[in-house]
Amino acid sequence: MLAKRVIVCLDVRNGKVTKGVKFEGNRDLGDPVEMGAEYYRQGVDELVFYDITASAENRAIDIEMVRGVAKNVFIPFSVGGGIRNLQDMRDVLLAGAEKVSVNSLAVKNPSIISDGAKAFGNQCIVLGMDALKVGESEITPSGYEVVVKGGRERTGIDAVAWARRAEELGAGEICLNSIDADGTKAGFELEITGKIARAVSIPVIASGGAGSPEHLAEVLQPQVGADAALVASLTHIDGYTVAQLKKAISDAGLPVRI
């Protein structure tokens, strides 16, 4: 079994890291470059930076922030938000990011996944997916629907079907965020995480809902199948260190880089 990864997510708005619950009520927490560097010092495996208002404001991502992170962090990090085309992907990767995350854009224009994979390699393309529990139906047989624009717009697309399609198009990884669990600290949404992990052969990152280190160990268990766990509030607000998170994973008998 490959080592499980701990990933810290930093949502960025107006140059500051911000955090909310179910994408609402955000408050600013600090500088993204400084916070990213601190988590790097703590031994996090990867970082994710989302410019959460870039798409809604129809602007490019903050490239200077990406460059600043790259100068201070020497682990893989991905960037999402404000990615509009291949040139934006290229700019982000040249600025120092290892991966680019596409979410709303990929739903609107799925070829961005295949075009990006051909241009930069599958390993650089991450599908960001926000899933909402809606109940099983003919349209959503998995019981989960893909939503876009920060959870503000429903698409009518089944989450598991979209995960399979993204893999076919060339996505190298899926970052699955549960809208229902996001920011609640009640634990990851194990049902949809397991369904998608079983449906695809590429790595799945579980996101949304972590409230304790034990929640990471829970979603990373083989019966669920996540390859990595993404956290935000646990480290930003609750003050858990990366070492504490990794100890809980290790204590559960799972391989992790200590």
C-alpha cells in the first residue's frame, strides 16, 4: 500500500487565506505564502491553493502568490480557481506549481482536461469536484450531484459518472469535496468518497468535514479507499499540527510519511 498523504488546503480571497462553513461565512486567517511555508516546515505532504473568487470575478489566478509559494515551499502544490484555458494552466505551472485543479471549467468544457493532460501530462491535471447529496434517481444513480461555482449552481450530473468521465479524459487525480460536510467538522463523507474511489483507478483526495485527526484515519482506510485526506479548519483554526494528524493515521495501522 502506498503511503497515505496529508494535504492542507488554503482557500484564498483578496490575498488572504479564508475559511467558512459550507462555502459561507468566510473569515480571513492570514497570508497564504507564510501559512504554506509553515505547513511545509511541519512536514505536510502537499498543499492546495484555491483562489475562491477568481472564477466568479472572471479573472486569472494571482500568479505572484503562486511564485511566492514556490520560492518558500519545496513539496508538490496545486492551484485552482481562475483557470480559464491552457495558457492559464501554463502560467501557473511555470510559476512553480506542480498541479492545476479545474472544477467549474471542466464541467462547462470537459476538453480542458484532455487538452491539459496532452500538453502537460496527466499528473498535472486534478479534477476538483464538489458533490451534493440529492438522493438516488435516474439522473443521479449514485445519489450525489456535481455542483459548481462554489456550490451555488447544480448541474444535474451524477458525481460517480463525472469521476469516471474525468479519468477517461486524462485527469490524474480527483479532489472530492462534500458540500454537505464542508466545514462542519463532523467527519468526511465516507459514502460518496468510497463510491468514487471504487469507480476510478486514479488517486482520490477526500475533502470536507475533518473535525479530528481520527477522521483522516477513517477516510483513508481500505474499505473507503481515499488516497489522501485534505484538511483546512483542523490546522488553520483548531491548531492541530501535521505531526498530530500523521500520528493518528499511523496509529490506525496505515502507512504515512512521518
